[in-house]
Amino acid sequence: MTRPRVLLADDHRLLREAFAQLLAAECEVVGTVADGRAVLEEAPRLGAEIVVLDVAMPLLNGLDTARQLQRLRPEIRLIFLTMSEDADVAAEAFRLGASGYLLKNSAASELLQAVREVARGRKYITPLATQGLVKNLLEARESADKPAELTARQREVLQLLAEGHTMKEVARLLKITPRTVAFHKYGLMELLGIRTNAELVHYAIKKHLVPG
């Protein structure tokens, strides 16, 4: 069996280095990156077969990175490695096509096992998340008060603003005009019934777009 080509994505350098060392014996670690936008650039360029990524990454969070990467390169398999024990997050990750999901507090013992399973075309879910995840995946979650759905661009703008970037900085990162950024900002505030920047940040934290 050939060594799987793995890209590691986490905003903590020490963790990236530790995971790279852990996988080196059985995998070809083709690169390490610190944010979701770098994943979208580097995964196709480096020929990654598996991407190990965190949910809470700067510039573009792991879930939205997965959405975009699945459109660009659906053959790339995704393993989420996160601090979040929220079963809703795990369920959303698998809805987006994840092949693996494990928690950072169990990563040392599970990451290599997860990569082995995913490289064989199987799925891997940490036992720490399984109970809540299965419950959420089996439940019918349709309800009358289902929250408004944001577009991909609105989520991008929301995350960057919540991280503290100015509208000019957001415009530069997304390659759009500041006026377009303002349009998206006030449009999503109206959609969500939000009136202040503080409420905007709180919503982004609640939706795991930025860490709390």
C-alpha cells in the first residue's frame, strides 16, 4: 500500500509539527498550513490525498474550507481534528463529506489510526463523539424555527469581521470592493436580526465560525 499524501492544517505551529512527526513513519506529509484559505491553495497544488484540518481556523474556518474543497477536489478525503465536543459540529462535518472526526485530546493515540482507516476508504469517528453524533444524524432536525441560512460569501465576511479585520482588509482578502463587503455585512445583520458588531461576533462564536 502506497504512503498516503497528507496535508496538515492547524493554526498552532507546535501542533502541526507534532502531528507531522507522528504521521511521518507511515505517511508522506506534503505540507502544513495555518488557515483555511491556505488549504484551498495548497491541497490541490501539493497533490494531497487526505487533509487533516481543524474546525476553528483563521481566515476561513474548517467547515467552510470543507465546503469549498469538496467542490474543487471531491476526491480529497477530510479528517477533522478539533477541540470542539459539540455533536452538531461533528454531524455537520460528516454532512460536508468528512471521512474522519477526532478530538485533539485524543489525537496522539487516534490520528494515525484515523489516517489508516481513511486511506483504506473507510470512515473514522472518535468514540468520544460517537454517541452525540449518531443521535444528531438520526434525528429529524426540521423545525418551524429553523435558522436562516447564510450564503458562503456571507459566512466568509462574517468570520473575517468577527476576527477583527476591517472592511477594507476583508475586501482585500476576498478580492471584492469595500462596498460589497458592507453590502454583505448589513444584509446578514438584517437577515439575522442583529444590530451591533458585538452581536455579530457572538453569533459567529455560536456558529463555530471563530473560537469562543
